[in-house]
Amino acid sequence: MNEKATQIYRVEFNGKYFWFSSLIGEFTKAFKMQISLISRYEQQGKDLTEIQGLIAAGKVKVDQVHFINVGADICQMKLAQMLIDDMKKFDSSQIYGQKIPLLMFYLKNYQIVGDEIKSDFSVNELLQLMNDYCQVDFGYPNNETEYQHLLGASENSNEYFKQRSLVLNYWLKDDHYLRIILQNAINHSNSSVLSQQARSNYKKAYYQLENSEVNSLWYEDIESRTTGLTWYLTSADQAIKILSNFRIGSEDQNRNMSEDHYLTFALRPKTPEQYQNEGILNKAAGNCNSFAPVPVPVFICFSLKRILERGGLLINSELNNKEEMSFNLQEDVDWDLFSFNKNIRSIYADHDSTNLMQTKCIIKDYLEFIAKDIIKIYVRTEAEKVSLLTALIEYQAKQSFSKKHLQLIDLSQYAARIQVEPDLFFRR
């Protein structure tokens, strides 16, 4: 048997089945390796699946072993198809709780048609599998390095950022449960997932602003050592809900949602959209609209790089010429940040400049966060700061939050992050 080929084993124990893969072609040795890995997971305090728990307790006595691919040296996508086809032969009641991340390989075989990502393996098919075999974890790999390997990309592959973004957006497209899997995985990843080219262009872009006339407050935060910010403009009422629920979504502000259900973040304050949302009618006269969409504006700022590492995308300048807030995933995304680096000064130009480029960061459907993810919260006056903190306390007192959730709401963290900066707003 080919020792270098990935072998998939189907193991029968007590009338039920589980699968695992190994480069070891002899089952006894391969199974001993699995026991060693599970023992290591247990020592590291990792959560074990149902079958891993049984193996760790020494309760598994193998009844029968089936070789799914008989050591054939074939691609990972074919291995995944063979495994899933084999699993579908059995009823859910015959399968142990386990993790089968090979399913991710289905997404290697995709193509872009217009603004849609097509794959031999559809989201509906995946959802059906997840419903039929709810005890099986078909989720996201444990870390980004593993995901890079699954995509066949080296650590510094220039294609990785594009591949990852496409796959993320494919998985996030339709289903809430998939979104939770991905968000949890991304939140626990500490590695940088931007390509080497993207990281280089990101650094070069902000280096250009160091000696420019652009207010450094617009793009960096010295206290947190963050360079590159996203600016989410919302009303004080909505800010209270967002800060209490740790979530920004379509229900918070439709004006920040594209028609393709992407949440949009500005890269700086003083944008034309902010000008309109604050209700300014006549700049020269300083008149304002009493029916402004955002009468008491609040900025919530996150790290731009961190958003990109969560599957966020930068849309290039082509979107600004379109009448509607829609975009083509293939054409309008600045995959390796070339456009961002080239046009950085135009992106941060005065809001009424003819050279202004309204490049934005987008993320699918919604953003979940924890308190420490917020870099800064900006308001116009000390009175608005006090009012915001007071309203947060009152709002939380009226909600039926769990004790665990309330422990996550650290008002002292928010208080330290709320800054009064009237110059960031049009109306002071």
C-alpha cells in the first residue's frame, strides 16, 4: 500500500461508524497515531468529539475496518467526495459525533460567473448534510495555517488572500449556522491571513500618510498601536444596542448595507455620506436638517487589518462610479490592495475634493465583536459621552441578558474608549 497516499478508514464499533484519514497505510499503526493525537488534545484541554471521548476513555473496540480509497494517491477533493459518498450510505443514527473537515476541499473546485461563485458542491447540499448528520462537525479548520494548506496555498502566496476571501464569501452567503462556525474560527485565529503582497501594500499605503496633511487621527490610534481604521457611523440609540449586543448588522442601519447584503465601513471620517447623514443642507450657511438620519452621531472604530482578517474586503474605486450600492465580487474587490496603495491620498482627501475616492471595507451580513475589538468610540461633546454611558447602563438594566453576557459588557472598557472629538463631525 502506498505509504505516501492519504488513506481514509471507516471504522465500525458497536454497530456505528466513524472515519479518519492518515498517511499511514497500515490500520493498527494509523489508529495508534490517532490515540496519541487525541491524548495530546486532551492534555491541551481541547474539546473532544463524541468518538474522540470514547477513544480517550479506552472504550473503543474495533469491530471492522473498511479502506475507503484503498491507498489510491488521488487529490484531496476526490478523497472528500469519496468520504462523503461513503458516509451517506448510513443513517444518522449509525454515525458517531466526529469532525470531518475534508468537506472544505469541495470548495477548491469553484469558478466565478458574474458576481456568483459556482461550485460542484452547493450550499444547499452542504446544509442538507448538516441537517441529516447534525452530530458531525463539517466546520472550519482549527487555524489559518491549516486553511492555507487546504487551499493548496503557501504562507506567502499572493493568491491566498483572493482564494480565502472568495471561499469565505461562498460559505457565508446563505446560512446563519455557517456564519457562526466561521466567525468563531476566525476569532480564535492569531495568524495574519493577508497575502505577502497585501501586507506590503497595506504598510506602504499608510507610510505615505506619515508626512502628509491628513489628520493622523483619521487612520491611526497611538494608544493601541493600530494603523488603519474602519469608521462605522451610527446614531446614539443604535450605538447603545450595538455596544450591548456586540453585533453590527442589517437591522442596525440599512444605509450601511449594500443591496448585496454586505455591511460597509468607511476608512475615514468626514465622508459625503456622513455629511448627508448628519443632515447638513447648506455648507456655506451652516444650516442643518432637523430630520437628519443621524441627529446624534457616534463613530465606532475597529482595526481595518483585523476586519480584513475576518473575511472583510476592500472595494476599489470602480464602485464609486456606480449609481447603485452593488458590486461585482470579481471586478470590484481590491484583492492584494494595489489600488489602496496607489490611491491612498485620494482615499483620505477632503470630503468635497474632486479627487476623493470613497473606498470602503465590506463584510458579509454582519460583524460580531468583543469589547476589546473596539479601538475608539467618538462623540461630539462631553455631555454626549455622559449621556451615552448613562443610556448604556439603563438599556442593559432593562434587558434579560444572561449573567455571562453581562460579564462581557465592561463599561469601564467602553468609558476608556469613548473620546470627545468634535472636529471629526460636521455638526459640533
